Amino acid sequence: MSVVNLCQTAAALSDAWSSRPLGEVGTACVKVLRMDELPVEEETHSTTEVLLVLEGRLELSVEGAEVTVGPGEMYVVAAGARHAVRTGSRGTLVIVEGPEG
């Protein structure tokens, strides 16, 4: 596999919040996406999800608590945790998630 520029890959995506799979580590999928200030509805997953902000800011609501994740920071969403993206999230986000089971 060649070198992937994550920020350029995210910027080239036609739709915000539409992730692009980059590869797998074991059974986990690594994806990148572009955030665009708009909120995303609450969701839950059956596996743990790692959210890594490369640039910009991710504004979350996790189990009712507000969480801000800045550039170079990551947040681990536990399996089954209710979480939603709040208005104001922008930039480039990498997601590492296991297969839904």
C-alpha cells in the first residue's frame, strides 16, 4: 500500500460525513471523513469506536455529556454508548471501528 494523505483524502470526498475506508487492522476498519459543522443524529454501535481528530474539532454528546475533541486528540466511544455529533464539528476525522456483530 502507498502513503495516504488523510486530510487530502477527506477533503476530496464529495459528501461530508460519508466515510471512506482506508484499510483494516485485524478485524477493525480504518476510515476517514470530512466534518462540515452540521449535527449527526444519535447512534449506538455494538463495538467500541475510536474517533481521532486530525484537524478541526469534533463536538460530541455521549450518554448526555458534552465532549470536545481537538486536533491530535482521540476519544473512545464504548460499545453500546449513545452518542451524537453536535453542531460545530468541522475538519478531518479518522474512525477505527470493529465489525458490527
